[in-house]
Amino acid sequence: MAHYVDSNLIKDEIVLHRGTLSLWALSGQILLGVLLLPLAGIGLIFLIAALIKYKTTELAVTNKRVITKIGLISRHTLELNLSKAESIQINQSLMGRLCNYGSLQINGTGMAHAPINGIRSPLEFRRQFMEAQDQAALRYGVENPRRATGSEA
């Protein structure tokens, strides 16, 4: 079965960076699943739900856009052209800082999108996003896209 990101690339688009969920972000659900496992397998539901969330969340920065996909049966996607992205925000709790995970919120022209929680290495994802945005701007003749829109990431 092809990944959502790979099956939705457009002409001349290449993946520059892939992000994943952190197992630390799912640790509460996993722990609850393990603790409840002896109770008629109720814990198995929590463990399967955590596994599905982990395996079906896709994040990618390409040379043209940012793509996110969350969900298996019910699916939520976000595909934002790099030229339309104004900023990317990272929120990390103390535990997130210690275990290197956090939430991302990507803001496009005129709209903010719901945060994507539990991303592994969010600072690396932001760095890759900003480098891709700068490369895209060079291709289209804009010196610095963040300066041109008046926003700083």
C-alpha cells in the first residue's frame, strides 16, 4: 500500500523531509493500554488505537509544499504550497523538550490550521520547512519569503 504523500506528489515534486509522530507523545495511551490489558483485553483497544495513529500520520516537506495526513478511515489532510505558508509555530511542554517532541501549527495566508500534536523533532521539521521555502523563493525570484510577507517564523 502506497503512502499518502508518495501517491499524491505532483510533477517534479520531491520529498525533502518526512516527519513522524513521537512514541513519547503516545506514551500515556500506550501505558493505559498496557495497564488495562488484563481486564478482558480492554487495553488492547488503547494499544491498537495508538498503533493506528502512529502508523497513519504522515508529514512531509517537499520542494513545493507541506503535506500532512492524519487518520486511517476518517482522514484529515493539509496540503499547503510553500509560497502560501506564512509561518510555522512549535509548542513544546517540558516533557516535549526533554523527549524531543511537540506540536506544529502551520499558518497559511489568511488562515491558521489546527495544530498537529506529538511530532518527533519539531525543530528539525521547522528547519527543513524554512530551507524548502527559501529554495522555492529563489526559484521564483523572491529574495526572502519571510521578509517579503512581513512575517518571521
